[in-house]
Amino acid sequence: MVYILSCKLHIFLDRDQQLFLVSPTVPFWKSGELPYNLSLLEGKNDTERLIDLHNFSFLINSKRCDGDEYLFLVVFVHSAPTNFHRREVIRATWGSEFNLIEPMRVVFLLGSVTDSEVQRRIQEENDIYHDIVQGNFEDSYRNLTYKHVMGLKWVTYFCRQARFVFKSDDDIFVDIFQLAFILKDVFGDNGGVANLIMCYLAHSSHVQRSHRNKWRVSFREYPFRKYPNYCTGWGVLISPDVVFKLYLLSSKVPYFWIDDVHITGTLASRLGISHVDFSEKLDLTSVNIDKWLNSEHIVRPFLFGYPNSDAETIFALWNRTMQYYSNKVTMNHNR
């Protein structure tokens, strides 16, 4: 049913309301250059390296893109090892690979655990779904940058045929139909897109210095008063060339543990890559999303739900979204 519905969405989505605006000053363009120049990698030394780790390995490597000549979208989702239910929710809703006509692959990124029972369950989960990518670094807040770069590394080595790469967290909702429509509508069906980082942008945020703050950063770790503009990590769209550039640079810049700041802020800035900011096109407050869920009239879904959504909210957003698109298909069919 989902696949049949998605076949019709590109025809029936409202085109009288502008879905998305891209500033004409933003440097993205179609490029004939190959996004991955693997000759720049250092062979075996690179396969066993992750930033400043020189004994890196994949504990589990689901080569989810194997056998696909072309992929429209690959999604890598940051997930904590014990978030089994969150991963099930995503598989059952927006992260199902059957949602789109265009081929899509989804993997979940994890670090290592010391609990053998948790590891057994992760392996069992992967035996069923084949969508886990797990690295041999400890899964912790301080290692989030390792996890993020592992995603870039995995795409570079194992999913180079994807046209778009989307990084997300496991506690958000995505209207995957609308996202795909925006990508096709803005960037077209042909050729590759380059120099693209599209996200909800944090502007000149102050560095947290309070000892009571979970995200406290010392002056030794980060000496400046403000961070560069960076993407909030629950939803970041990246073109393949940027994936590769960020991955290459990650091993040449000292490690910083807040991955959003380090990768989409510091590294992107050093590469001279500007962000496409879709902040003005989103409303991520729980109040407005609750109003949408409970409205008498079923209107266009939000592109994203708010961060830190629970499973009940994600299911509710998904069911309401499916109702919207099903109604739309039915209305246009009856005209």
C-alpha cells in the first residue's frame, strides 16, 4: 500500500504552496566530477583509521547498498545500542525502504558495548534486518564525532552510488515523501548535486561553559566564545562530494566531541562549504505539532517532527501523514 501510494505522490502533492526556498547565493551546482576520488585515501592505513583512532574496525558491517547500481537516498541514523524500540519504530514508519519509488537504503550507527547480552541482541537484530553498522569505539556522548565520521566513512566505502545522503537521529519523524519531492523538485532528476549541506542551522551559538550543562566545553577543548554556524544533527542532507571531503578532512583536524559543531561547523567552514538553511520553513515546537495532529482538517504534514520525540508521537505523526496523502490521492482520483 505504501509503495502504491508513493507512486502517485509526485503527481498529487500541492504545487501551489512553495515547499522550499533555496537562496540563489548558495553555491550548489550540477557537477560532472566524480564525488569520490578513492586514490586520495591511504589504502589499508585509512580502512583501519577513524579520525585519530588507528585500530578502527566495523564490529558489524551491513553492506546495505551492495547490488544497487543507483540509489536515490541513503540514510544513516545515529542510535544508542539499547534503543531497540526506537529503531523498530523508524523501520515501521518513515524509515521503511519501501516508502519511495526511488531506491532508498537506511542503516543505524552504533558504537560498542560492554554488556554481552546487549551485544547478543544487537547481533540478533541485525540478523533479522541487516541494517546495523557498529564500530569498535565505545558508544558515548564523548564519542559522537566518531559515530558521525563512521557514517561518512561507511558511505565512502560502501554506498558511493547514492545521490543524496541524509543523517538523522533515532528520535525524530521525517515526512519522507515530502523530503523526496523537495529533492526532486529543487534539484531535478538528472546529474549530480555538489557542495550541498542542507539543515536546520544553528547561528553563532555560544559555547556552554557551565559545569551543570551536559554539553559543557572547556577552554582547552574549544578556546573560542562562539561556534561557527553548524547543523543541528537530527536532520542533515549532504551531497556525496561533501561526504567525501568531510571524511578526508576529519583525520587532519584535532578531535572535538560535539559532532554537529565539529563536522558540519568547523570542518565545513574549513572546506568553504555554505549551508542551505531550511530553518524558516520548519516549525519544530511540540505545541504546533500537537495542533496539527488534533486538527479537524488534515493539512500538509510537517517536514520533520520535533527532536526527542517518543515512539507514540512518531507513530501518530506517521499515521496522520499517511492519512493526508491517502486522502489527497483519493480526491485527485475522483476528479
